[in-house]
Amino acid sequence: MTPPDTDQNWLHRAIALIEADYLRSADTHLIPLPLPAFARHGIDLYLKDESTHPTGSLKHRLARSLFLYALCNGWVQEGSTIVEASSGSTAVSEAYFARLLGLPFVAVMAKSTSPEKIAQIEFYGGKCLLVDTADQVYEAAQRMAEQTGGHYMDQFTYAERATDWRGNNNIAQSMFSQMARERHPVPRWVVVGAGTGGTSATVGRFIRYQRYATQVCVPDPVGSVFGEYHRTGNAALTGPGSRIEGIGRPRVEASFIRTLVDRMIEVPNVESVAAMRELSGILGRKVGPSTGTNFIGMLTLAQEMRTRGEQGSILSLLCDAGERYLPNYHCAEWVSESLGDCSEATARVRAALA
């Protein structure tokens, strides 16, 4: 006779399902960028390709950590509706894990989110609630969780604490392990954008814990408040928000820990798009706009190192695949109408690469 199900039995099965999914997934690749303008000066650039996760982005790691964190805290039970405020990729990944556990999922996002991401959320069985602007997602998600008796996952609060920053194959440990046999195995810089701030927090803590002489740089799109918060420490800041999907925020998020970031670089939207296009050409496949923002940060630092005669490596992330952005950021007409003329920015990127 099968023993009656209990909350603990369901919890154990849920954690086992997530762990089994993790074991089925290989680590992501580290890609050296063929950039002779820097390599001949002893400066090497690398991208960790997070687009190869089952749900196609860096946020797959975050979603797995958030689910395990919520399960082990007792916040999610059998039948719980999972609700998230998301600009897209986190919701795609959370929808995947919600389906894995047989839980309903609702994503609350700005209506400007790409149709491809919405379609992916719905592919995994999730539902989408669209609001007018990015600053409305928080309250709408909280209301939805209350109405359904579910759990608001709240990536912007819990991203920095859900991941074990000391190791356990987190993204920082993986990056540094993969660099072990490179010309400059300990990077001079790690460059990561900030949406929740969870990745920069994980990387920054890991670097300090391991006593590496590596610094963390966050390239931040125009409109985000993170850069000014980093300078001033004013947590009450608000702003228009970012036009680069997935990074930058209209308010200071709890998961963005400014003391773990050594440098911020403000990046105009047209530069992110120009760098996205040029990097896509270098790699022979399309990347997304937040990866373009990261690439601007890498090029800025590499140029400074070259000017000072410094050698070393710069390590960043390929956040997701560019196919998600074909109707917008990879569409010249949309970019021209929504963000502006990229010709001067493209010339600057090409000059840096030359």
C-alpha cells in the first residue's frame, strides 16, 4: 500500500526533480574572443556562453536557485501558484521549473517585453500579465500572489541570497575554474550587467572569499538608477528605467549590493546595440542587447589597459541568444525609431576593435 502523501514527501520530490534536472545539464562554454587588437598587447577577452542552458539564458541558474531557496524556506507547497515580476528571461526559466514541479506560473512584465519571450513563457505553461511600465511590475506581482494564495518569487529581493556564493558550482566558481589554463588565469576584470544584481553579488563575494586580485565592473544602460546609486548610496533613487531588456532598473533593488562592485560604466543604448551587432559578426551568431552592453564594458576596460601598458584577461557573459530579439534590437527599423541612429556608435566600436 502506498503511504499517504505529505507536505514533506512532496517537498523531497520537488527538490529531487530540480537536482536531477541540474545533473542532466552540462556546464556552459567559455569562449575566447579573437581580437588581435588586444591580444597582441597581452589582453585576452572571454565570454561565458549562458545561452546554452535549457531555457536559453543566464537566468536558468537564478531560477533554479530561487526555486530551491523558496522550497527550503517552506514558502512553496504542492499546488502553489508561482508569481514573478520579470523583464522576460527570468520568467521563461521560472516557467520551466514551475512546469517541472507541476505548479501554475504567472509572469508580470512590461508590455514592451519581446513577443518571443512571452511565447516561450507560454510554451512552458506559464501565463503573462502585461503592465504598462517596468515600475508597475512589483505591486502587480504582489497582488497576483495574494489573489491566488501563491508565492511571489521576487527575484529582485532574493537573487543575491539564493545562490551559494562560496562555491557549489555557482557561475563565479565555474568561470574561474574554466580560466585555469589560460594565459592570464586570474582575470583582471569580471564584467557583468545588473538586472537584479544577483550575479554581480555572487561574483563579487566569490572573488573576495577566494582572495583573487580581480575587480568587478557593471556596465549599466542609460536610464538605470544603479550607476547613481553606486556613486551616492541613495537607495531612494528612481528613474525612467532601462531600454536594454533584462538589465538596469527604475529603482534600487535589494539584490544590488553596491559595495561588491568596483566600477560602473554608463552605456548609451545605441552603443549596446552597435556592440551587439559587431559581436554577433565576430561570433557568427546573434547575441542579445545585454551582451552588447557587457561588450562595451569589456572594450572600455581593454582600451584603458592597453593605454597603460597592462596585460591580463577580461571575463564576461554571453547572457542569451539574439534570436529572442529579432523583431526589435536586431531590426534596424525598430532600433532607429525606438533608440536612435547607431552609425556613430558603430564607428566607435569598430575603431576600438581595430
